[in-house]
Amino acid sequence: MSTGNTVTNVTAGKPKTTGAVYRAPLGSTIPTDPTTALSSDYICLGFCSDDGVTNTGNMESENIKAWGGQNVLTTSSSSDDTFKFKLIEALNKDVLKFIYGSANVTGDLTEGTGIAVGVNGYSQDDSIIVIDMVMRNSAVKRIVIPSATISEVGEIAYKDNEAVGYDITLSCAADSSGKTHYEYMYRSSGQTGQTGG
């Protein structure tokens, strides 16, 4: 039973120092808790901008009226679940593969040929996305998106006073249980609560 306001339940969300946003191909093992180590299928997408991660859930409903105009029923007609963040490791081959599609990115930055990107309208691969963060008083939170597609890529700016980045919007598809994403939280005295990139 709640006894009133609890200030320790108020929190910010910060990235884990070991990485916050991870991507894996569909078919990889999907985590079901906030602390189990991710399998080697998951690749960290590096630093995000200080805007962090934004989740938007848009729901549209329809009112059913009875004769005489009284509202007697409200039904959900559609629902969208999206995440938005800006990846700022523009020299990271895995980030480029995520943005442009794995088949469109070849080579390696440290090899003699370097990286080559062939742009064909952003033909990305659907992915599993995991977002790991640290909350207040050593709590951790993990967001798991079982099937994510990049639905929008923002304007890419090349300027001398701003990090080159990819401002993306992810659209979440429902899994076999009808869920578009999952959120898991846990607090342990063993967590350090450190934050970073």
C-alpha cells in the first residue's frame, strides 16, 4: 500500500558507461530482464547525443455515440510506438550499417581501402534493439524492442562546431504477444550507478 510521495522514485535516465544502445539481427536471443549480459549478437552503436532517447506512443481512439448524442463507448482505432535518438559515432562502421543497411557498407576504416557506403534510399535491416540505462540510487533499466525499423532519418549536418550524427526514429512492430516493446527495471546494492558513454 502506498504511503504517499517517495522522492527516491523520481529519477533521470543516463547511459551505462559500457554502452547504452545495442542492435542485433532478428532471430537473436531477446533478453527478458534488465541485468543478464547480452549475447555476442548484440553490437553497441556507440555514443548518442545529449538529447538522450525519446519514446512516443501515439494512440488514436474513436467515440461511439448512442441515439441522442451520448458517448457510450470509446475504442482504440490505431496505436504507434516509436523511439528517437541521435547516433554520433559517424565513423563507426556498425552505425553506418544500421543506417544504410549491412549490404551497402563495405570495408573498414583502418584498412587500406577504408569504408565505402552505397546509398540506395536507406534500405535498412530490421533489428532487435536494447537500450540500457542507469537510474537513481543504483537502479538499472533496460528497454527491449523485439522488432525495430528505422522509419525516419533526420537531416545530416557537416559543421565545424557540431558532431556529425544520425537523428533516427525507430518504429516498433508488435511481436507474437502483441507487444511493441518491453521495459525491465531492477535495483541492487551491487550496482555502482556510474554513467557515461
